[in-house]
Amino acid sequence: MGRVTERRRTIRIREGTVSTRPDTLVAEEPLEIRLNGKPLAITMRTPGDDFALAAGFLVSEGVLGAAEELQSIVYCAGAQADGSNTYNVVDVKLAPGVAVPDITLERNVYTTSSCGLCGKASLDAVRTTARFPIADTPPVRVEPSLLAGLPDRLRAAQQVFDRTGGLHAAALFSPEGELLDIREDVGRHNAVDKLVGRALRDGRLPLSRTILLVSGRASFELAQKAVMAGIPVLAAVSAPSSLAVDLAAETGLTLVGFLRGANMNVYAGDERIALGTGV
């Protein structure tokens, strides 16, 4: 779909000079996710990779954990009164025999996705629903110098950001620094869901030999998504939240923040970072 960006008229003021020109903006539209025909959640996203986004969202909520549990994902036809399709509603059907979660999950999805739970309740909810305990054997071992180079590689691969300046990105790297996949979205959490959803549909979960790098900060929600996908290392270019650090410490996730050049802070799971003997 050609809806990732849109053009809008803008008035530019540069050093006192005024001009009119079109500007390229990142698109933002709602996506309604239905589960076996019943409305489940709505997220604001950049159109594209919608099926992966829906699948990844359901992984992060503990509904899906393997490709064979997913029967199909389709756009819902006739989404508008005139019968035309907005491509803003998807229906996820679970495979026969896969238990459909209680409809009260609808409430849970809205609260956990917005970090509506707090403190110990949030940590317990993730710990009890995680399909893949973080168990990288042998443990992933990462040199700080390797981590230092990842943000530049992420930025170089952001094609839509170059045109809009308005997208977050999430990328998966191997422990050796190979770029495995990258997704962009107006929402940082959506970009991660798209990565995880693609991995689910390709039969690659758990992602136990990967490093997840996100633009911006590391919220509890992003740490949750990493844990639910079995990812052992989460790195962010900005700050983590206190609850994200707590979750990382409780689940064994390595959490790195303020990853800027050769500088970084390791908040949890430092055993995976080759720190040398000076620590």
C-alpha cells in the first residue's frame, strides 16, 4: 500500500525568507485488531506490515507463541458504509484447537499496552504469561564496541525517516552485529510488534540469539515485548523507565540505555556485556 507517507502544503520560514512548498509527512491511521471476529484492540500506526503488527501484538499479549497457532490474518471487507475497504481493520483467526482467551482479555490488552497496570502487578502479569523464558544457551556475549556501532546502522537503514523525519525504528541484530530485520512506524511499540510478528509467521520464535535496538526510550512496554519474544538484549538510544529496569532485572533481560556512540548505561543483565575487568 502506498500510504506510508502523505504530502501536505507547508509554509517554510528560513532566516526570514518565506516560501510555500509541499512537505512529506509520515502517515498515521488507526488499526483495529479483531480476534476470531471480536474487536480486541485499536492502535495508531503507520500503514504497512499490518498483519505482522497484529501477530506481534498478540505475541506480546501472550495469545500467540508459534506460527502453527495462527490460522489466518485478513483485512475486513466492507469496513465503510459504502462497502469500500479502509484496510484499517484486521481479523486474526486462531488455528483450530487453540484456546481463545477469555473476552476479558480485551480490557487487559488496553491496560497493559498503555502501561495501565503498575508496579508489581505489571511485572507479575508478564512473568506469568511469558511463553519463552530468556534462556540463551550459551549466553549471548556482546562487546560494547559492537553495541556502539548499531545506532548508526539502524539510522542508515531508515528509508522512510529520511523522507519524513517522523518515524521510530526497531531492528534485530545478531550477536555478531548482522542486521536481521528493521521496521519503522510512528509508534515505537508498533515497530517492535512488526519485527516480532514477522518472526512468528516465519517460525523464528523465540528470538533467543538476537539484540533488539529501538530508537528513543525503553519503556516498560518495550521491555515486555522483548521478554515475550524471548529476546535476551534490549538496547535503546535514550533512557529506560524504572519499571522497564525492574522487569529486565526480574526476567534476566539485558537492558542498555543512552546508547550514543561509545557511551552507554547498562541497567540490567550486565553478564552479557563484555565489560572487562575494571567493573
